[in-house]
Amino acid sequence: MIFDYRPGLEKIKPYSVEEKDWDIKLDANESPNNLPPLVRERVMNRLEYLAFNRYPEIGMRDLRAQIAESFNMNIQNVQIGNGSSEIIMALCQVFGGPGRSIIFPVPSFSMYAVYAQVTDSHPVPVQLGADYSVPRDKVLQAAEESNAKLIILCNPNNPTGTVMPHEDIEYIVSQAKCPVLVDEAYFEFYGQSAVDLMNKYDNVIIARTFSKAYGLAAARVGYVLANADIITMLERVLMPYHINSLSLATAEILYQMRDEFMPGLEQMIAERKRLTGSLEAIAGIKVYPSETNFILIRTTKSEELSAYLSAKNIGIRDFSAAPGLINCIRFTVGTPLENDDLLKAILAFMKEGAV
Ligand SMILES: Cc1ncc(COP(=O)(O)O)c(C=O)c1O
């Protein structure tokens, strides 16, 4: 039988990662640290008593209330997602659709384009500047010309690690005639948020995740902050019980105990600074300033360096041939020992050109 698939799917590139048993895994912007021991213990105790036979609590009120309280908001301003990915996709369902445009930066998180396509929306990429700065007037112009229904900004941006000044975000939010989603997946490594703009503008949406700074990538939990109308509309497209009870229970404990993550977070930031400094000292490598848990570098030998690191069983993300990222490699900041090994390997390669 010839299957009659929905038109447009042929244009979508499935998300792909090189699954390998890396000695040092620095390819996915994950935390190098598993849960802090105290948090892990509490999670394990909680899971022992979990009602596996029951559907999860549908309102997710405990986690939503905890998050709302920490932002001085109401529970109606918070919703949980199966990773922030689900939230971004759901927002594309809510605001996109046939003939409706969604603006997003490129290069940035590759899934923005996919979610726009999957929801049959019209994807409108806006090219970042040569230094990966966000051209705020071009964003607004593209939004105006395409009568955009949603603008997505990524701050700090993946995979460049670069940030947008707060005043540029406010400028876009204040001028835009549609909602602006600020994807703050890497917020904790930066410390500056656009969340304060929610007090002034009703079109600001903030997405966050537990997958990065909180090291909970396995459980797939993220959240969104937005005005109550938007949250209500999101609830129309989200599946019932879209967060499983194991993840929900884990995230509730994690959020209560989030102070336990501070030492690990501080170490990741210190290691990012150390790595940046050491890489800047290597001739032939350009290092982009990063406010995240990863670093993007550019070198004319990027393909060979990627192959070299791969042969050493160090997993990194090779963007050598990606549009707007030619000759670039991205790697996550790992543990101090992992970073030492990465640096040693890069130094050896750049000095001797060893392949
Ligand atoms: C900018 C950005 N947004 C969102 C996500 C999705 O994260 P998750 O679905 O794990 O919350 C990622 C993951 O890498 C990301 O880099």
C-alpha cells in the first residue's frame, strides 16, 4: 500500500544525535552531575510509595503552586510540560496553524523550525548577526511583514551561548503585536531573566526546564510562565496526564530542595570560565562568550578536530557544516576532570595537528 502521509512531513528533519557509549559525554548540554545525594534519597523514598496503578494528579497543583510562589505569581500563570520542548510545541499549536507565521532566530535551537512545521505554521527564521547578536529591528520587521502570531527568542541562545540585552527583549516585547516566548532553558547559568517583563506586558511568555541546571533530563520536566489566558489555551492542546507520576514526584522534591543544586551550579559556571580562558589562549580557536553550560568554538580545522575527539571517545556536537555555524563545534562543560581531558585533547590536536 502507498501510505498517504500528511503533506509537509517530507520537509521535516527528525532530531538526530549520535548515540555512542562516550567516555566523556559533552554533546547534549546535560548536567555532568546526577542528583545531589540528599535529593536522590528523598526521590527514591517517595517513588517507593508511588501509586503506579493510578493516573497522575491532573492539575499538578503541588509543583505549579511551588513554582508560582517562587515567582510571586498565581498557579493560573504556570503550567508544566514534558520537557520545555512540549511547551514550545504546544505554544506553536496555540498560536500557529495554517497560514500563521512563527518567528524564530537562526542559528538557534533547531526544534523551533520543526515545531512550526509540525503544527502547519509558517516558519520565519531571522538570521542572527555575525557575532550572533539578535537584530531586534529585523525581528520586528519580519513579524510585521508576516503578520506573526508568535515570536520565539532564546536567551541565552543555544548553540551559540550568547545573550540578548534585557532592553532588546523589552523593545521587542513592547513593539510586537503578538506574544513573545523567551526560552530560558539556560537561565540558571546566566542569572538574568525577562520574567520581570510579565509585570508590565501581557504578551511575555517564559519557558524554563529542569533538564539542564537541575540535571533532570531523564525525567523530562519543564514549565511555562504566562498570563492566565494563555495558560488556559495551552491546556486545550496538552494531553491529559502528559507528565507521568514518576517525573512529577521527582520534580516536586527537586524544586523543594533546589538550594541543594547551588554548589554544583557554581562549579559548572566556574568551569565554564576556566575552559573559556584556556581555550582563548589556544592559537587558531575563536571562543564565543557563553552564559550557558556549553561553549561554542570556531576553528578552520573543526571537522578534523571533531573526528579527533570522537576517536578519543569524547562526544561533542559538530556543527562544521551547519548553516550559520560553519567551522563550529559545541561542547558541554563537564566535570573538572572531564574538562581537563577535553582541554588536553584539544591542545594536543591544535599543537600537533594530530588526526
Ligand atoms: C534552547 C533550548 N530550549 C529547549 C530545550 C528543550 O529542553 P527540554 O525539553 O529537555 O526541557 C533545549 C534542549 O536542549 C534547548 O537547548
